[in-house]
Amino acid sequence: MAHIANEKTKLLHRLKRLRGQIDAIERLVESDSECARVLQQATACRGALDGFIGEVIEDHIREHLVDPDAPRSDPRVQAAEELVAIVHSYLT
């Protein structure tokens, strides 16, 4: 995952927010909070994880499937951009 180094700071920030959300779920469960509050926080956590996964997949596609020197009009570049959009729409 060497190509991830370019996005490392952004990904680490996402993971820290995700850790905070998981900690919040734990506190809610420990304090016998209502199920709706626990589920709401768990859903937010799942969304954050999906966002993280989407970013890693996007970085992977851009690094390994697209020639950085290819023009934007290249059909492979366009297909990669469509794939990135599909991944993001599926995960977010």
C-alpha cells in the first residue's frame, strides 16, 4: 500500500474519527442507553467505515488502473472514473 502514503494523513484522520465513534458506541452500551441511540451511532460508524473503504479503493484504482500520463479522454481513464463513482455511490 505504498501509494496510500500520499493520502496517509487523510486516511489516519478518518480512522481516528472512526475510533471515536466506536468508543461512543461502547459508552452508550455501558450506560444502558436506548437501542435507538446505539443503532444511530452504529449506523454512523458503518458509514464512516464505508467512506474509509471507498477512499482506499479509489486510491487503488487511480494508482494501479490508470496511467497518470493518459489524457482524460482515454476510455480507460473514463472507465476508471466511472468505477470510482460507482464505488462511492455504493458505499456512501
